[in-house]
Amino acid sequence: MENFVNLNELSTSDIQALIERALEFKSGAAQPTQTNHMVANLFFENSTRTHSSFQVAELKMGWQQIMIDPQTSSTKKGESLSDTLKTLGALGVEFAVIRHSLNDWYQPLIAEHSDLMPRLINAGDGNGQHPSQSLLDLVTMYEEFGHFDGLNVRIVGDLAHSRVARSNAEVLQRLGANISFSGPKSWYPADFDQFGIYTELDEGLEDLDVIMFLRVQHERIAEIENTDFSPLSYHFDFGLTQDRYDHLKDTAIIMHPAPVNRDVEIADSLVEAPKSRIFQQMTNGVYARMAILDAVEKD
């Protein structure tokens, strides 16, 4: 695994190995106290969980962090991302964790085959992929159920603009889960039919093992949609209300990649309810990202 850019480019056995390694780290597997590895985190889009989680994972792995703020870097002077990364590589940086608004930002960089290019870890690309989030979601589900085959998973919300939805739907289908989607029909991409089926949110709630809600990505939707958006109406139509929560079976779990808009996607009182695993996902994110760093390091 020279680079970690798309979880769905890995074999199912490789994905299973990453999940198990993450859980080993969570169980206290030995970690190096210090290494000579240098890593740069470049986040061209805002992030709290992913950015901080990678930083904590890097600290736990003993990696040395080179702090780069894209907002004050030479990319603001017109330098290409390629030249920025090769500059860092020339200085000895071996790994780069990057979030960028461009879909597949990593493909032309990998195609350069440059010895100066650090190994790349995708922390999110546009509305394309979010492989480390998908991995931590898989870790959370596997920790809960011990398998994926036959799990009934529903992904609800802003499907059109969510890299989490696409990443998770594709990998979960490969692992044998049954996928369904809900949310505003106008935000349902037609190509999601290859992963599962669209259904009304209240249909079959009692059969679900996992229900995952997505943030409404106001920064990516059209201005007129933002103007017409009603948090109250959205919550009533597509959010987790107490009544919907009560229809879920006792063993079902609620997930959300966060940040959560309370009382929009999920009622405020349910964000930390017994069936919720939202903050557990964040904890698992550190161990999932440690497994990613470990795998890339060992290539």
C-alpha cells in the first residue's frame, strides 16, 4: 500500500486486515514511542475530526509532524500542489495527509512517479472519497456485529454531496451488506442504484442493523436550495426523531460522520442515546488512522 487514497481499490482481505489492526491498536497493541518518519498534514478544506484524528494517530505512532497551513502556503502564490509536495519531499517529508476540494486530486500526483513525491493519504477529495472515514465506520460496525455479510444498512440524507455516502455504500456492498438509501429524492444520485435501493425513510426501520445519517452540506448545494432550506421541515421528513428511534430494534446502531447538526439530521436528545455510536466512531477514527499509517509505513 504505497499510498492510501481509495478504500475501494483494496482487496476485501486488505480491508479486513486494516480493521483488525485498528482493533489491535484499540486493545493496546504495542506502539513505537518515536520514529524518524516525517508527515505533513495539508487540509485545503475545513476539518476538526479528521484533521485532529490524524494528528493524534501520528503522535501515537511516534511520527514527527511538519505543520503546514495551506491558507498561508505557496499554493496561495500560484504554486501547484505537485510542486508543494515535491518541495516537502525534497526536505525529507515522507508522508502527506491531504484533504482537497478536487475529486481525485491524488491521481495526477501518483501518475508523476516522482521520487520526490511523499506517500499520499487521502483525507477526503471533493464529493468523491473519504477512505479513512469509511474505514473507521467499518471498524465501528465490525466491533459491534463481528461481520458485514447480511447487515441491513441505511444511509440517509445529502447523498449527492457526500463523499462518505459513496465510499461507504461501495465498500459495504462489496463486504456483503444490504444497502438502502433515504433522503430528499432530488439529492439521490442515479448511479447509487448499483449499490442499493432508494426507499422512504420510515419503510422497514425495524429491520435495520445500522442507520447512518449525513450532514446537509450547505457549502456544496445551490444557493436557492440553501435559501429554501427549513431545518424543522428537514428534520420532520428526513431526520431521526424520537418516534423513528423507537421503531429501531434494540440491537440497531445509529451513526453519523459528524459534525452533527442537532435537531436537523438527529434530534438533540438522541445524539448520545444508547443506540448511538457517533462519539465511538470518533474514538475508533484514531485507531483506524493508526492502522492506515502502519500499513503505508510498512509497504
